[in-house]
Amino acid sequence: MNHATVATACFLACGAAALAHPGHGATDPETPLHYAAEPVHSLPLVLAALTCAACWIAAHRTKRER
């Protein structure tokens, strides 16, 4: 099994576990506001976006150096 398959399975399993516990946060869990307002959801999204941006910048810097 390759690393991408294992990583995908881990990410999917973590998402399912997060949905399994009721009562986290003060907003309705079925609305987009819940995902934007609750740090347990918004911080990983922000960190993922920052990681993607950093990788994109690093890739373009590498292309310019060639």
C-alpha cells in the first residue's frame, strides 16, 4: 500500500471521528457558520491553506532559480 492511500485513509478516519461527538461549540452544527466560527474546525482549515500557500511559494521560487 502506498503512502498516499494510507494518508487518505487516516484523514477520512479523523473526519469521521470529529463528527461522532455531539455538543461541541455554541452554533448549530448543520450550518456553515459552525465550521467558520468554531476553532476546532476553522483552525485546521486555516493551517491547511497556509501550508498550501507556503508550498506554492516554495515551488515558484524553485522554478525561478532554475
